[in-house]
Amino acid sequence: MNRAIGLLVLAACGGPQSRKSTPNAMLSIAADDRMVTVPSGQFIMGSTLEERAAAYDDYQQSAGQDAARENKWFDHEPDRKITELDAFRIDLMPVTQAQYAEMVNAGKAQVPTIDEATWKAQGFQQDFATEVTRNLWKDGRPPHGREDHPVVLVNYTEAERYCAWRGEQRGETRRLPTAIEYEKAARGDAGFAYPWGNVYDGAKLNSAVAGPKDTTPAGQFNEGASPFGVLELAGNVFQWTSTPENPGKGDRMVVKGSAYEDFAGIGRGAAFHGRSKTARHVIVGFRCAADA
């Protein structure tokens, strides 16, 4: 059993906990107990023109085509700079289907779902019959065999609501991380391009380079941990943040990381793009954060 998953199971089954657990939220509480503290201080954020050019080259080499450069995916990244950030806590791994099911079972959320017409109306390229249907819940339960995969088809508001609900189980505040918090958790104090370092390595994340072209159980890629020990800040699924893409304009929120269908260049700490708050996608999940 993966060590990170095993720790969650241990806590859910009565392992050491710092606070009293709620019986119907044991998996969520176990994940809460594994939150990682990112200390206050300076860190490097953003990217240089040279770093963006290198990311475009890496994408072209790994993907065999140049869509990233042609569509200027990395051009909007802020310039590299040193910034200060207060301490915060962030989930070790993305929220799983089984964890989200606890809020559904508590009657506080609907099951993550979407029909074919609505999916096609969003304009996403993934095939409904294969990539979407395998993520649809049945009889109010997560897809069989995918309980420990990151939960997907959850829009921004639902992700935000789960974090708040999980915090209520503790009488504390939980929220989505900001984009800057996500970036620091991924890059560490040294400002690595990727969570594990400055060179892309397809063995350290679930991506199109070496992955199964599907989500995998959360926490499998321990070698891709960030300098703070946080897992899957790149690969498997993109993740919602609480940061608007264009503050004061529209409803698009920043998502960070990368997904199982992505190539090199994507998944760097500086990289990001926006999604509508109402979007339900099979490549977007989330994790929770808290003030330290």
C-alpha cells in the first residue's frame, strides 16, 4: 500500500489524531490530520522569458507538436520575482472521491455528475462515452474502483463548500488555497520550476508522457513531492484555487498544476490557466488549505 494512503487509512481507523473525529467524516478528518504546514517567508514566484521559452521547447519535445507555443499558454505568467507569504497549511494530496462522498452522505452536497448535452455545451475535448462516463457516480456512490482517485466533475463552488464543511467537522476554517499559496507549496523556497526540481521528469507525475491516460489513486507519485513534502501539485488533475483569473472581471478562477493528459512545461509552479466557476471537468479537482 502506498505510504501516504496507508497513513490516511491508519488515521481513519483510529490512529493518532490531534482532535476528536466525526464518525461520518473519518476519511476527511484523516486527510485533515495530514495537512502540511508551509512556513512563512520569502519565495520565488513567476518566470523569466528564458524559462517560458524552455517550457515551450520541453512541451514541443514531449508532445510532438507545438500547441503550447502556438496558443501562448505560458506568455501570461507573471515575471519572476521574490515575494513574501505568511505561513499556511495545505492538504498533502488532492481530495478523493471517497472523502467527497462523506459530505454527499451527510446531505450537504449532490453527487458530482454531468449529462452528455451539458458536457458538450462546455466545449471540452474529452470524449463523453469514455473519459467522462468512467467518472460518473452510481446510486449515490463514487465509481467502483476509483474511490481513492481525486474527485472530479466538481465545480468551484462545490470545492469551496467541501473545504468549509470539512472545517466545520473540526470547528475550524478550511478553504481553497490561493494561487500564490499553491505555487509556494509546489516550488519551495528555492523556486524550483517543478515540485521535484528544475528538470521535467515523466516518472515523477501522472501525465501524458508516461501515465495511463486516466486519473490514478491520490498519493502514488511520492518521488514527485515538493520541497515541503506535498504530493501531486503537478500531475493527475488540475486543482481549483481561490484566486480569480481576472479580478473584478468575469467568473473565471485560476487552476494550478497539471492533469494526466498533459505534457512537459505544464505543471510548473508558475504555470496556470483559468476556468469558469461553473465548469465541471474530468481533469480538474481540488485540495483544501488553512491559515497556519
